Amino acid sequence: MVNVGDKKVTNRKATARTEMFLGTEIISLFNEDELTTKKGPVFQTAIIAGIQAVKKTSELIPMCHPLIINGIDINIEILDNENIEILCAVEIDGKTGVEMEALTGASVAALTVYDMCKAISQKMIIKDTRLLKKIGGKSDIK
């Protein structure tokens, strides 16, 4: 693990995005912005799973530092009649960035949507997971 002991504490933020193909079969079942399956509310459950994943990133990714998180914001939106977008924003005051936490949160939220909807269709595709923004470290991505 990289030694960050000599780094200054700064405010750091990262936002990651995952796009997911659900298909018309699943999207057509949504009532406004939520679908409740036998397992429960899909987006609400995925948001909780994403938050848990952010908090446990250092347990999942071997070289990540455990961090005290200031805030996590996960939003899931229906983009069209086939696709959704998951955004995960994470903020800390610390010595290392939160890119991996944001990417992990978006990814696990997508995996949770898949799990919640797989009884309806297994044609879903998790795609285009990427870092959108990173602020507060040695190099920013805006």
C-alpha cells in the first residue's frame, strides 16, 4: 500500500458513472422511477448496496486505504426505454483520493439492479463504468 503519511489533508471528491442496459421488458414495468420486484424496490435497494460498497472498498480492493467518508450520493435514472444511469459521488477530507470508492459504489449498485431484476430478464448488460470527475488530489479530472 502506498504511504500517504506525508501528504496534506485536502477535500477530495470523485464521481463515477455506470450505464446499464435493462431492455424494454424491464423498463416497461417501472412505475415512474421505481420497480418493486419480489425482492423489493430495485433502485432503493441498489442505492443502499452502493453506499455499503463505498464504505467497504478497502476490504474489497487490496491496496485501498480505509477512509472516513464525509458523504456519498448515489442517483439512478432511467435514460430511455432500455437504459439506466447510475452516478456515485463520494467526498472525504483526507490524504488519498476516492476514485476507487466511487467506482465500486456505482458498480455494486449496478450488480444489485441485475440481481433484483434477473427473474424478469437476464439480457441486462452492465456497461461503460468510468470515472467522470476527480477533484482535490495531485491531478484533477473535470
